[in-house]
Amino acid sequence: MAVDRDSELDSATQAYLDNADWRTTSSSAKAYAFIAACTKLMVLLPQSGTSAGRWNLIFKIDEIRKEREMAEKFTDASSTGKVVGLSFENSR
């Protein structure tokens, strides 16, 4: 089955943006979705690109990898029952 690269890249980018707030929400579900999106982006994004000498893009795959590792640490800690963040948002 052929993969529509543009569609997959759009989907991964949207998932990345939708779940990028996993830290502020302390959401394990968002962290897992963010990890999946980072993994897809690391595969789908080129290292760099050029268009007829007019512009040059460089994608920082290492930054995406670091963000994924942070989310993995969060999910590992939350799955072992360790408290990784507290919220007093609804306390009185």
C-alpha cells in the first residue's frame, strides 16, 4: 500500500501541535500521542531542503528527538506511579 507522504506529514504535524501542551496539562495521553507524532516527524521530515537556490531549510531533527525523550521520561515516570507534577488549579 502506497503512503501519501504529504498527508502523513500533515497528520503528524497536526498531532504534534495538538499534543505539544502535554507538560502544562500533565496529560499522559497527550504525551503518548506527542511521542508518536515526534517519531513520525523524525521519519517524514527531510534533514534539509533547497528550492532553486532561493531558500534553504534545515529541520532540527535532534530537537524533535530531545522533545520526544522528555515526553518518554514523563510517561515512564507516570507509569511507575511517581509523582511528576502537581496542580493546585482547583484547590481552595
